Amino acid sequence: MLDFGLPELLLIMAVAVLVIGPKEIPELMRGLGRIVRRLQYMKFALSQQFDDFMKDHDLDELRSGAEMPVIEKDKDVSGDATTD
């Protein structure tokens, strides 16, 4: 998706040093790290909620599936009883 090579990363770092300044870069990186960490946690929490919902939904389908009538073994597809 994001295909950065070494030359692109070096260019981005050089521009960051010139624009932001070398003293403010560590603070900026910590802030970006916190933001990325929060986004990862939000992604994790959302996926956990989705998994929990799917588990609950599958249990309801299993319960309703257990109440379905049992098809008799001796009847063929058309519903006629087989004769031996």
C-alpha cells in the first residue's frame, strides 16, 4: 500500500528537520506514537466488539436451527414414501 524506499524516507526526514527543527522532532514523534497507539487500540476494540456480536448472532442461529423439524429418513426428495 505505502511503498517507501530508503531515498524517500531520507527526503522526508530532511524536510522534517528543516521545517520542524531538530529540537522538536522527538516530541513530535512521541505524539505521533501516541496517536498510532490509540488508533491501534480502537481497531482492536472494534474488532473485538464485532467478534462478540458475531458469536452472539451465531448462537441465536444455532438455537433456531435446533427447532427445525426433522426430515424423515424413508422419504425421498419428492415427499413420497419409499416402498421396499
